[in-house]
Amino acid sequence: MRPQPHFTAAAMAVVAIAWIAYNGGVDVETRLGVGKGWQYEAIPIDGAVGPESFAFDPRGEGPYTGVSDGRILKWHHNHWFNFAVIASHRDDECGGAYYEHPKKEHICGRPLGLCFSISSGDLYIADAYKGLVVVGPNGGTSTTIISHLEDQPFFFTNSLDIDQPTAAVYFTTSSSKYHRRNYISLILSEDRTGKLMKYEPESEQVSVLLSNLSFANGVALSKDGDYILIVETTNCRVLRYWLETPKAGTLEVFADLPGFPDNIKRSPRGGFWVGIHSRREKLIQWILSYPWIGKTLLKLPLDITKVYSYLAKLKGSTGLAIRLSEEGDVLEIIEDKKGNRGRSISEAEEKDGVLWVGSVDAPFVAKYNILDAKG
């Protein structure tokens, strides 16, 4: 009997997922001479995983990071301290071992992008399920600013950055169909319901700047605030949207990347650090060229995200961190395959000669002391 076309397509798509998860990397020392002057340290997270993003407060203290059980942690005197929580009822709903949290993250909250407002000292948080939320300078329980637009809930609020002179918050919603825990389905479906939005605290107005984005993810304003960069995860690229200059209101491709990017942050040495979850191989490129294959796979009675996660952990696959110039050219690459150092990289935040590297599912923060870094 000849195999049915839909079954063949589904089988090939499963192979594509396995291919992504099993893709290997190279040691950090072999890429652009980065590794020899960088000292590595792993800082464990107690009782949770996934230090997705980082922020430093107006005093320069931190970093702060959000983890899988809905907490915001602060690094202080070489220890993590509880600073804030997304949900006030976490003691009842969010206890237990960290592997249980993905089942409860819509209850406990899943903090992703973080940024402090220098003028107010407030910490703004893009929570995947609760929307755009805020915590005061002393921490505590978050307050929701906005979680719906025109009666439509944000399914997957993802990242943010703040224009400090105006206090305007720019943030992304990745999809209006898929939640964070279904991010592989979001990619395979080629969903284009992502948005770039702007919240103005003084007027409390929210506006949509861009729509029809493919897995809108990290955002980063330029140093002068004349443009903003937006990561499109599915398309493995960074877009540039001009806010000022004669180009205001125009959109262009800033950089094409070798894998699925997550967050993006400015580097104090110039340019931008991009965290890349995993490489995009030729097989997955082919799968995404034929949308009907991904749609067929999504109809199968299996959890695609769990399959991907299992295979990735089994192999110990790694991500990358890439520093781009102001023109979108590659300046530095970190691809660290030693143990689980480069696991599912979500963000790289550089401050005072230290690169803090986050992950969507690792139980630690990777810390690199940049001893001889050159811009």
C-alpha cells in the first residue's frame, strides 16, 4: 500500500522537529575568538527554570529576571531574592516542582520581557498570559495595565523596551491564536497575527504600530530612539521600524539570522545582542516553504511542543548569542556546546563587563565575564 500524502507530510514534519532539536553546535572558543577571554559561571535558579529576560534598576542593581513559576527574582550580594510575583495567589496554585509550572503558567503568570522606567522606578513586565503588567520600585504583586485590545485578549505578550525620555513602553504580542506554551505550533502554522504596540503611561493610551508579524518577539530601541528593532522568530530575522527621521513609519529588514531569534538588547559597546533559541536547518526551511505540511502536522494527536522539548533535552542542543552592529552586521558570536551552557538561549544582556545569558527552560543563568572584549 502506498503511503497517504498527508501521512508522509506529517512524518517528514516530525523529522524536521527532530532535526532542529538534534542540531549540534561548536565550542564558544572557535567562534570569532570570543571564548579565550571570557570566564563562564552558571548561577542556579532555585525551584524554577527559564530566566528569560534581564533588567537592571535605575540604581544599576540586579539583574532582575522572571522565571517559570511567576516570580521576579533579583540578584543581590551573590544570591537570588524574591522581588515580585505576577499572581497574588501563587502560594495556593503555583507550588510544586518546577516541571509542573508549564501546566499552571496561565494561572501563575509567565514573565518574559522586563524593563525599568528610570523616571518612576517601576518595573514593566511583558507577561505571556497576563499582558502588560507593572510592579512598583519595592516589588510585590504586579498590576495589569492592559491584557486586551478591542475585547480581544492578548494570547502571547512577549517583550518590551522603554523610551526613557518619554516613558513610552513599546511591546510585542506574538500571536492572537497561540499561547506561549504552543510556540512550536505558532511557528509551524506560519501565524501572522503578531503586533508591535505602544503604551503611553501619561495618557494611558495604547496604539498598534505594526501588525501581521510572524511571531513578533524581542524589541529594542536604538540609542537615540529614532528606530526600534523587532524580532520575527518564524522568519529568523530582525526588522527595523523607523520612529523618527524622514524614514519615520517605514519598515525594513535589519538582519537575517542563522536560527530562531528570541530577545534583543542594546550592547554598551555598540550594536545589539540577539539571543537565538536554536539553528534553522535546511530541512525546516523546506517544511516552512510548504505551509500545508505544517498544517497537516498540527492535526495529529500529539503535543508538538513536548516532542520538540524532549528531543532537544535528550541531545542537549544549544543556541547562540550574536552581537550585531548598528548596520546589522555580525560582530561577535557565542555558541557554547559545553554541557548545557548554551541551552535554548533567550537573551544576552551586557553590563559592566558581564554578559548575562538567559534561557527559556534552563534551571540556571549563564554568566560570562568579558575580560578582553573589544567592540
